[in-house]
Amino acid sequence: MMFMKRVFPATSALMAILTVILFSGCGSSGSSTAPNAFGSGFPPVFERDVVPFTVTDEEGVAYDMPFRGGLNVPRAQFVDIDADGDYDLFIQESAGRVIYFENTGSSTEPEFTWRTDEYQGLDVGEWFRMVDIDGDGDIDILSEERFSYIRLYRNEGTPERAQFEMAVDTLRDAEDKPIFADRQNIPHIMDLDCDGHLDLFIGRVTGTITRYESVGMDDENVPRFRFVEDRWEGIEIVGENVSLHGANTMTFGDIDGDGDPDLLWGDFFESGMLLIRNQGSCSAPSFRSEPQNFPLGDPVETSGYNAPVMVDIDGDGDQDIFMGVLGGAFNPNASTRENFYFFEQTGPEQFELMTTRAIRDIDAGSESIVKLVDLDGDGDLDMLVGNKIDPNNSRTSLLFHYENVGSATSPEFRFRGTRDWVGTYHQNPAFGDLDGDGDLDAMVGTWNRDIALVINQGSRGVFEPELIDAKAVQLTRGQNTTPVLVDLDADGDLDMVAGEASGVLNFWRNVGTPQRAEFELVSDNWLDIDVGRRAFPTFVDLDGDGDLDLVVGSELEGLLLFLNTGTPQEPVFEAFGRLDVPVQGLSAPEFADIDGDGDMDLFVGGVSGGVQFYWNRMK
């Protein structure tokens, strides 16, 4: 059906045509080519939308925020940030950033609306806690200061309109020594003993807890804390069935309804949550009790390193629990989809698990890719979302199939199950007709150096993939192949470009025919493009000049644009710079005119396993 030949780059005349011109601003967030040179519609403005159209599960129930982007390691906080009487939601999913969801419902019927992935541009390191640290009636923030110290953001706004400014980058104790807090551990701060002074509790990798108590403010109105003890209440948590300590999280709340706060603990080497009861009182707390697996009677078990937070989310007067699963010693890949648990308190010490996905969006697991393609031949674009590894089967990856049950101008997607075409990790299909029969086939990238050939053996409107050759094309070195099929020389057949883990691109020219593709290696370092790590190329005409431009996703550098200033027959790519689109790490772009308005909208996969969507708002 197809085979691959390898030739040295110098033997191909096409390399003389496919050149790239580097401008000095390639790595900047702005452009290095004057936008006016391309007319008023360039560069395109992309506008994020987490609910651009309806996406439903297999039962027809709509996702709340389908294009929020997924969650892998959610660390949540609930506070009333706008003083409207209900709890708003803040989640840390990646280092340094806080996602903000406004509660646009009420205190008894919450409804969370996504507002931003980078709340006020705050850098919170590996953890954050929201609390009124200075007693002025509004919320302040403690967070990690790299590495393993404590930063304070003071709220210089009002209870209704918060405005955070860094007050100090290193919190100090009463003796002016920096307070050390292991960055992988999430501390807690509250007035535990009801004396009017905040207590700071810091978990240690030894499984113990260090306690500090506030002694008031210094001359700069920055809180100081007195060291109290290193082995608070004699607590030492050792992982279940293993004599190991690890990263940990903690929160306090009244679990048993006796008027004093109890302690919930999560640990890297603990698959559940541990309850340590307060057997004392508010003014004289005592935590010298044996830890109990929680919830009582039906304890939760996950991949470990669970981060609970207690909040009365439904306004019924008792504490409910949200729990992020950060992934510990028990196969963290298993929790890449189901990792934001909600337990409702239904009675005294009775907690019922309501959901493992408190925010329902498209989420394939981790390191997602997204493809828009008409799989069923009905004239509109369907959606495939791939993951790194199947959370339920560590031997393969999956493609999540969402059928477009709407139209080419008014899409609506419904989940139709998962697909496994190649039986390996990181399945990443590039679609095109490779055998000239009028339907779509695929070259499928994988986690290693292989690109597989999959031929559609179905009839019109029915996609029936058959794996023909798992190693149809191979990289000369490297891994994580990310292919795209494109006619780069306008000769009527599909050539292939593929990114790889090292950040460079590979180019194969199709020297076969439309009926029998034959890929010949031209370069394993095509155009000397290097995006750092994990290149995800795609082609799209962004400047409206009738030829294809190149956009490359990356691990850390965002989406990089290379404009084609040549022709469809003789492309010349010029480095324009980074597209002004905030994306996750491992950004995997896909352009498609999803609403039939003549411009290309943007879908992006990423490290958290979901999909982000952006409307193309051409000027």
C-alpha cells in the first residue's frame, strides 16, 4: 500500500524552496512583521470561549464547561472573593497559576462560571492559601515563594473588589528567620485554638507537622509567626503498608459537628484521606487520636496525594468536602480524568460521593491532542481527542470520539465512545486520502519513533480503520511523533511533516501518487526550526493570501507562527513570533472553520488532557 524511502536532504531540490527566514523577534510574544503589511485582518484575534457550543456525554447530558481545558492535579480553595454571600472557586492546576470561577448562582445553589486561567497574573509557586491574614475583612493570599518559602499577597482592594499586591516575598518568624515550607506540601492557616491569633501548620516530608502562631504585625504591616513546635500533637503519618513519608496536604473543619475543627490529611503514600479527630475543644484542641480512613465506613481510594478542602457549598449548615487527586504512589495516570471529587455531607459524619469530576468538561486524561475531521461524511466536522495513556489501561492510549450532531454552521457534539487504532501510547492521527478511494485514511503518530499507516476500509460515511503497518514511517532518532499531512508543493498528493520530542520538525515528500502514497525523507531537521521541546506542527492560511502558513505548538513556548511569504507551489516560511493565545504546556493546535463563517477557529490540546477553544475574531 505504501512504503518509505530515505534520502539525504542535499539530494532534494525542494529543500531549496522550503526555506525559513528568521526574524529577531521570533521568541517574543509580539510580532516581528508589521501587521499592516498583511491587511486589516492580520494577525487574527483569537477569543477564548469555554462554552462555544453544546457538547454532551453519551447520555445526552451537557458538559458544564466543555472547553475549559481539563484537570490533572486540581488544588482548590473556596472563598467569597466578591462579598456577595456565596463561595467562589479557585483552582491551581499548574505551577504559578490560579484559575478563577465566579459563583454566579447562590449560596445554596452554586453555579460556577469560568473567568480566567491566570487570576490577576499572580505567581503562586506550587501552592496557595486564601485567608484574611491581616484582619481587615478581606481575603489575602499566602503562596509558595520559590523554592520552599512563603510569599504574601496583600489585598489592597476591598472585600467586593480584590486587588492583590505582593507584600513580602519571604514570610519570617518572630526571630526574623525565613519560614521554610517544603514546596510539595500544602500547609494550612487558621485560628485553631480560638485565641484570636492565626496558627500556621506546615506538613513535613517526615510525616510530622510544624506549628507557628501569629504574634501580630511588624512595622511594615506584615505578619510575624512564633515557632511553637516541630512535632505538633505527636502526629507522624507513615504511608499505608509502606514505611515511607511523602508530600502531604491538610485541611481543618468540623467533621463530627461538635463545634471544633478536625484534621483531614492527604499523603503521597496514602491512597485515601485520613481523619484525625479533635478530641478537645475549640480553646483546648487535642488531636492525639488514631487516624481513621475517611469517609468512615466507605473510605475513598485513589492514586494518592489527595488534597481535601472543606466548605459548606450548599448552605445547609454542615461541611462538605471537595478533594483534588494530585497523584501519588498508586499509579497517578489512573486519576488523570477523575480527580476532582465532591462529597456531600448527608448526615452527622455521613459523606456521600456525588461525583469524581466536579467540573465536567472534555477531558481525555493527560497530554491531549485534538483533531477536527468529517469522519462520517455528512458534511460537518467531528472531533477526536487523544490522550497520552488510557487511565484505565496503562498499555495503550485512546481517542475520544465526539460526533457532530449539529451542522457545519451550528455544531453540537455528542460523545460516541473511545477508539484504539494502533494499540500504543500517544496516538496522534493525521488525516488524508492516501489510497485515492475518496475517503479519509490516517498516518498515526505514537510515543516512540514510529508513524503507523491506517487505511479506511469502510463504505461512504462509515469510518472503519484498519492498521496496515505500525512502523510505516520512522524517525531517524527521537520520539513522540506528531504528523500532519499537507500538499506542500501543490502537486496533488499529500506530503508529511512531523514534530518530535526534541522540538525539531521532520519532512517527507510524497514521491508516489494520489492512489499510492510513498514518503521519502527529505530532512530530519526541517528548516532548522526548533521550538525547544515537543513540537506539534499544523498548517493553516492565517493571513488570507491563499497559501498555507505553519503553526507549531510546543511544551513551553506556546504557539509559534511561521508565515508563508512564497506561493502554494514554492513556499517560503518566515518566523513571525508567538501567537497571542494563552495556552497550556504541551500545546497541540488544530485549526478548523467550525461555524462556516470563512475563517479558521482554533482548538488546542494540552498537558491537562482537555481542549481549549478560541473564536477567530478577524478585524
